[in-house]
Amino acid sequence: MYHEWLGRDDPQAPTLVLSSGLGGSARFWGPQLPVLTERYRVLVYDHNGSGRSPATLPEGYSIAAMAAELLALLDALDVQRCHFVGHALGGLVGLELALQRPALLRSQVLVNAWSRPNPHSARCFAVRKNLLNDSGPAAYVQAQALFLYPADWIAANSAQLAEDDAHALAHFPEPSNLLKRIAALQAFNVDARLAGITTPTLVIANRDDMLVPWQQSQHLAATLPRGRLYLLDYGGHASSVSDSATFNRVLLQHLADHPD
């Protein structure tokens, strides 16, 4: 998989692994990189079958398989301990990492993630699949901001969103891969196994997230033995972009609280 090392050029520096959501692109973390790379050795990557990681994903592709692919990459890079930060689908990958190889993780941050399916998100993903199947990638990309950001932020950032949409459409993944990734996140359910995850975990959620109800994060934090919820009032599903200053402050505080 395509990956980049950013930040401190010191193998002894604390390592962060950033995993994006459904889009799978390392580019998602742009608003975090300036503050993280000052202090940490940061690994970003494009998920298999998306962006600069071309692949044909198999039938029955799963979140567990995504975690296994990331573990293979980390092994190849000799990453033995790291902090993990995952947004949405990336957060599900983090939960699988904590189940498959708990000794790897110093801590994890799960952003607007979940441990089990819920009817509201299922409805949202059904709409997105219908847009892709019936209207094509351009319609899918055009609708994406509606699921990710607050309405006032969309209105105030139309020029940036136009650039983002053009980039997303120019680098749109193979539609069959995207549909398999959606199927994987819809099938994900580790609710019965949460009590066995002892990784220190910060769960960040947004009250105004219209894709994933914030109560899914509340449940995660309450069920994980070492989970803690930080609930933001504003930012939508992607507050790391729409309110990056607040998000970065919360993230940096968590990392400072867990130096090892």
C-alpha cells in the first residue's frame, strides 16, 4: 500500500499511524499534519484499493482484512509500537488492530466510529450506494459533503469544496472497490468483543454528525474498559476538517496524556 513517513526523522520518536475513513486517502489528514509532525513520527497511507494503492478487492472483503493489510505494512516497516488515530471506517480498523495485536498500540483515537450497525447509518449508506449505482461517481462526490460537514461550513467553504470535489472525482476509486468497502463497514460488528480491548482509547464524537449518531461513540466509550468520550458540539462527521483547531487540541492532549 502507498504510504509516507512524515515528521520527525528519528526511529525513537513516538510513532502515530493515521487511518482515514471510507475514502481511504492519506490526504484526509492534511489539517492535522502541521501540528503532529512537529512532535511525532507520522505514518499515513492510502487504503488498499483506493487512492494510490491500486488493487482489486475480493468478494467478502472485511474490516478484519483491512487491519491485516495494515499490520503487514507495519511489520514491513518494523513498527512495533504506535499510537493509532482512525476516522470512521479507519476507527473500525483500529478496533480490529486492538483485537488482533493489542501489544502494538500505545493508545488509539476513534473518531465518529462504531462497534455495531445502526439503522440511521444504514439508511445513509444505502443512499450513497444508490447514488453511485444509479447516477455515477460525479453525483456520489457531489453529495459527499452533505454527509461530512455542517451546513454553514459548506456554505462558507464552497471554493475549497469545489477543489476537493474535483480532486476526488479525478482520483475516484474503482466503484466495485468502494461498494465492497461500504459492505465491509456495514457488516462490521465487534460489540460482543469490546470488553476484551484494553487499549487506552479516546472516542471523539460530534453531536451534529448526520452520518453516525453520536450515541454510537457514547456506547463505545462506555463499553471499552479504558474508553473515554470527548463530545464536540460542532463539526459534523469530519470535524478534523471543519473545526480542525478544536479537533487538534483534543488529539494533542490525548497523546500528551499517553506518552507510553
